[in-house]
Amino acid sequence: MKIHAFKSQRWTSVLALSLVSMAITATSAQAQWRGWNIHVEDYPVSHGMEQFVEDIAEQTEGRVTGKVFHGGVLGSQPDAIQQVQVGALDFAVFSLGPMGQIVPESNVVSLPFIFKSIPQMYRLMDGEAGDAIDAGLQKKGIVALAWYDAGARSFYNSIKPINTPADVEGLKVRVMNNDLFVGMVASMGGNATPMAFAEVYQSLKTGVVDGAENNPPSYESTNHFEVAKYYSLSEHLIIPECLCVSLKAWEKLSPEDQAIVKAAGRASAETQRALWQEREKASLQKVIDAGTEVNEIADKSAFQAAMAPVYDQFLSDNPDLTDLVDLIRNAD
Ligand code: BDP
């Protein structure tokens, strides 16, 4: 009798629980979007993505909801790009760096020194250049809602400060997964190894690579500064990032919800860009306080000149992208 009473009580709570979860499912018309993020939770990209999911849930009254998985727990960037393409992931913030392997248009922003400054990058990405890249992404199943800032990337290593391209000669340098970056390092006589972001700390520590290149917030948030203390401000790459949605998820939305989601994406980019400016300064200060030797490179023209073969190769491989390259290269 007792056992029976216990059992029926248990069944009642199981029933109650399933009714609650059925109600939750019924009110959210579709499944929750899964979002990929490579960065730790306290990072400008992560805060932008969190604002985005809060806004879409509120503004669509729960028709579109999302959850962000931070810290790269859903896998490496090259894998995640493919998952967004097939709809196994619904949204993400990706650097356009590794996207170049799949979307040729996005490679244009991985050409060293192509943008003259961050404000110029914003103008071009929020205009014609960004639209051209978005069109390329859409052909591959990805929709760009907005462009996030990732500042400028500089070289760092455990051996010596870099002041001239000749200082890169013979260095083993980790790069993001893209042949263009291998060519970029080779043009200065270095040896580049494409490698997942998550593996870089250990590789620096054990000497598998001597150095890498990244913006100050990533150099700081990954603790790479602990194992590579020379940070040289070459600022050779300004690569924006996209807040991207899988075309599969996008096409399931009504035009009204698409407009809401897009506006929320843009608003999140405003927040992210503002946070980025603050974090860049804070990160540089933090690594300097921890013993990093940061050196300015006042005259970058020798680095720019060394990149000529990278442009020549790219334009001969992608003649159809000449106009897009020129659009950016010749902009004020
Ligand atoms: C960071 C980017 C991130 C890249 C990483 C890398 O924000 O998307 O995965 O660099 O170097 O700056 O792999």
C-alpha cells in the first residue's frame, strides 16, 4: 500500500513535470537556437552575443530564443563553420579569417594591411564591402547579421621583439586555418602552422611554435602572454567578425521576425564595438603589468612591402575578386 502510494505520487510528479515542459515547448513556437562562441564568457564578443539572445527573445515575444555556448565547448572554429552551414548550429560569431577557406569573398579582409584603420573598416563593412561578403556567405548557407570588431592582430613570441620582417625569419608561428596566413608568414621567411585556437597555449609552452599573432584581448584572455612575452605591434591584419545565422534557421523565420533578429544583431554589434575599444586598452595594460614587453613598430612599410607576393598570388588565384580588393584598397 505504502509502495503504491509512493509510486502514484512519483507518477503524479512526473506527469506534472511533463505538462510543464509541454507548456514551455508550446509557448516557444520553435526550438531554441544554439550559438557557438570560441571566447570566454567575459569577452566583448560574448557580451554582444548575450545581448543578442536576450533581445531576440524579448522582442519576438519568445518566438525566437537562443543559448550561447561560450569557450569553444562546441568545437573548433573550422568545424563550427560547417555546422552552421548545415544547420546543426544556428548562430555564431566567427572571425572571417578561417571562413576564407569556404567563402572566397571573405578572404579579401584577410589580406594583410588591406584596411587603413578601424573606423575605415567599420564604414566599409557596414556598406558595400560587407554586403558583398554577406552575399558570398549566403551562397554557402550563412547569413551575416552584423559585423563585430576584432581590432588588429600583431605578432607575439617567446624569443625576441619583432621590429622588421627579417625578425620573423625562421620563427615557427601559429596562424588561423587559412592558406593565406601561411603565405603571409612565408613571405617574411617564417614557418607558419595552422592550428586550432584552443591548442595554441600548450604549443607555445612546449615550444611546438615560437609565436602566434592575435589582437591584445585574445592574447590576454587565453593567457598566451604567460608563455610568449614579446608582443610587437605589427597590426598586420584587421579582420572583422560576423554575427552569423545559419540560412536554415533564418529561412524558418517570418519576415517580421527576420527584421527583429537583424536589428537585434546590429544593436549587439554597437555594444560589442564599444566594449572592444575598452577591452583592448585594458588587455594591453594587463599584459604589460604581467611582464609582457610590448614594442611599437613606427614604420610598417617594410612589412607592407613584404606582403606584395601575398596579394599577387591571391589576385591571380581569384581574378573575380579584384573589384572587391580594389574597393577596399582604394577607399579613403
Ligand atoms: C581571435 C578571434 C577568434 C579566432 C582566434 C584565433 O576572435 O575568432 O578563433 O582569434 O586566432 O581573435 O583562432
